[in-house]
Amino acid sequence: MIDVQALQDRFGIAGHLAVKERNGGLPVVEIQTKHVTAAVCLYGAHVMEYAHRGGKPVLWMSNYSYHELGKPIRGGIPVCWPWFSAHPTDPSKPVHGFARLRIWTMLSTTLLDDAVEIRLGLLSDERTRMMWPHDFQIQYTVTVGRTLRTELFVMNTGTSAVQCTAALHTYFTVGSIRDIVVSGLDGIEYIDNLDNSVRKRQDGDITFDRETDRIYLGTRGPHLIDDKKLRRKISIEKSGSNSTVVWNPWILKSKKTPDFGDTEYETMVCVETTNAAEDVVKIPPAGSHRLGSTIALE
Ligand code: TA6
């Protein structure tokens, strides 16, 4: 298992960054600045928490989330890679790929002017090659400040071209799912995953009164969550992404999901920065792709 003390000794930044062992024994990087706090689990390179001091968390986390190897964490920003959703041909492979099920390596920590940056890495190995027969190197940069910037930098270190799909599968805290509006997708075509993948077109802003699971296509953002109950707006700016997923499980799916509380759907929404559906990323040998998201409270 990970030597947390050695990581703390090497990467800790007094008053701003500490590496600790948390629930389930997983190594977690706890970050604080004058204005914000955050927590990033090395398992899955998973941004679990992000909040402005004195405010409601920006990122949502289930009270029923697993925190154990082999099971994904429910909430925050799951890193879904090298495929989004179910594996295209092999149902035995994990949904949303293997990146969120691996312990990532700490590469660097940096104190910036009004933010803290950490860089995590994942390299192909015999286990990943069993899942996905290619070589890669990923650097995931998380910059925690008044905004939350995450960037997945994927390098193809193999000798053949690869293609992948992905998601920064972000769970946002909302006051009440029935009292939010998601804008920035008006007129955009989407695949309705709950209606036989029929393609439809978004008419105006998105509101929620049922299970919602849509892949919006040909959209580079930005998007806005207007939370009437919490009287705040969360903006999502994307880079390297031409699709966005909007998801809320609603009642039945929440009840059927062990790591989702029966009523937890009421205070969350996923607006995901993705390379999904036909927004497939093709990377030549020695090539790379950057998928990025910047989250800000308006
Ligand atoms: O992004 C939406 C989605 O693909 C939904 O269909 C639902 O499966 C969700 O992801 C959560 O997936 P997970 O494997 O984390 O339970």
C-alpha cells in the first residue's frame, strides 16, 4: 500500500497541502487556500471535494459512496477513461474505463499565487494492457483556487494510433434538482439514453422533473447551472471536449443503486465534460490530447 508519510514528506506544503490516509485507508491530498478547500484521492485521481470557504460544497459526494479498491467513488469528479459508459464490445470490462479504479502517482505539488496545483500520473502496465492493448502516459493536473481547473493530458507512447472516449464526470451540489436550470445547450442535438438513444434537439434551458441521461453533441460549452434555491450559479468551461453529458438518476435509479441514497438525487446534477458518442478522440503515435474543465462560482 502507499507510504502516506513519505508522500507527505515529499509533497506536503505547510498550511496548504497535506497527504493523509482517509476512510478505507485511501491516500487523500487535502488542499486549502485563503478562499477554498479541496480533497483529491489518489485512487482514481478523484477530486472528491471542492468548496469555497463558508459556502455549500460545489462538488457533490454521496453519503453512501464506496471508498475501496475495485469500486468507483460516487461523486466529485470521476475520471472516465479510456472509454465512456459501457465498454463498446466487452461487458466484462468496467463501465467508464479503468482510470478511476487505479491508484495514481503523485508527480508534483505547487503553491501558486492564489491556488495550489497538483499533478498526478498514470502509466500503462500489464494490467492496463489486459483491459486496453495500448501504451500511454497520462498527466492529470488539478488546480485548486477560486476556480477548479482539471486537465487530463493523454500521451500515446505506443507505436500505433489509438482512439478513446472519456469524461470528467462531474457531480455538482444543488439546492434542489427541481429548482435548477442548466443553460448553454439550447438548440444542441442530443442522444437521449432513456429513449432508445433517439436523437433530439434541446429546446431552451434544461429543467429536471424525471430521470435525465443525455449526451449533447457538437458543444464546446460554456454551460451554466443556475441554482435558484442556493442562489448561486456554477459555470463550466471546457477544452478538448465536443460533447457534454447531463445526468440525474431520479428516484427509481437512485433506489436501485447501492452507493446512491434513495433521495440523494434531489441535491445533485451531473454536467460532464466529455469525449462521448461520436466525439471520439484519435491520437497518433507520439501524439496527445488534452481534456479540460474549469468550474467557477458566479
Ligand atoms: O454519465 C451518465 C452515466 O453514463 C449514466 O448512464 C450512469 O450510468 C452514470 O454515468 C453513472 O455511472 P457509474 O458507472 O458511475 O454508476
